[in-house]
Amino acid sequence: MCGRYNLIIDAEALIDFFDIEHAAIEEFSPRYNISPSQDVPIVRNTGSGRVLVLARWGLVPHWSKEEKPTFSTINARADTVADKPTYRDPFKRKRCLVPSTGFYEWKREDDQKIPHHIRLPDGELFAFAGLWDHWDKEGAGFDSYSIIVTGANETMQPIHDRMPVILNPAQYNTWLNNKHFNRAQLESMLVPYARTLKVNPVSRYVNNPKHDDAGCVAL
């Protein structure tokens, strides 16, 4: 699945890469160990251009009575995302991009779990396919999001049976176009990443969500 990732870049680079028209984030420090429930940048399309906003990782549907779901919503499975009540409406109308420079997965070796850092070969910025929603109660609200996961590609299979959906830049406009819904077209994007990924074991330092520095990606 995807329970930790990083975004080792600044706000200006994010804005340039994703052609942002409006940024609600003035400053952003590189993040080495993003964990669930934290506020992180996502990219949305308002109909008048792309916007960069902060949202909480772990989607809370607008109809939820509670601020925190009773089950984990950090990931949405590609094979059920169009039908599950929590994700059905966001899949139709509230799709987003989740910027990242890499993610972590733990491989079981004997009686241990070894963390691995997975990224594009040159450490390039990319985007996960995401869904967002807005929760509000008595005027106190926030945006939140999930990362869609699919089956593992050949690189990931020795580590885990699932991986986050990494979209190609050519797919960004279609994914963000929330005025148009073609279920078959959107589901065709939710497949294992077909290009090369680089995988490196890293220190168990990353296991602690309080650690958020370069030590998280060190061997």
C-alpha cells in the first residue's frame, strides 16, 4: 500500500512543475517522511486553472458524522474506488494530484521488516492519483485526501503486492477534469507504473514518523 512518502522539494518548484495558477501555500519545506493525518500539498483544478492547497492525508467524506473515520482512508483501492461509498463521489467529482518525490515500503525478511525507498531514477517529481473531499461541522472544516493504490509492478512485487498509482504527466489534465466523468477512461489510468523505478533499502530511522530529515532516505 502506501503509508509513508516524501516530497523533497520547495514550493516554487511545485508551482512550476504542475503549472499552478493559484497557490494557497506561500512556503513549503522539503518533507522526508510524510505520515497520515498530516497536512500536505495537493493539486486540484477549480475550473479556472490548477491550484495548490494543503489537505490532510486520510480522506474524511463530507457526510461523515465524525472528524476521524473509524477505518483507514489513507489509501483507496483502484479496483473498488468507483463503488465504495467513501470514495464514489470524490472519484466522480473531486480528483486530485498528490505530488511526491518518492515513497516507502517495508519488505519482510525473516523476522524483520526492512524499509525501502522507491522513486523515479533521477529523483524527479511526480504525482500519485488522489481523491479529496471537504468535511465541515458547525463552520469548522478541512480538506482531506486519499492516494489510490493498485497492483504492484515487476519492480515492486518482491517488496509488496500493491503500490500507489503514479500518473504520467500526459494524464494530469484528464484526471483533474472534474466536469467530465468517464469511468472506463479513468479506471484505465489506475494501473501499475510501467516505467523504471529505483528501489533502495534505507535505515530504520524512517520508521519513526517524528523523523523528517535526510536521514530518512539514507542507506
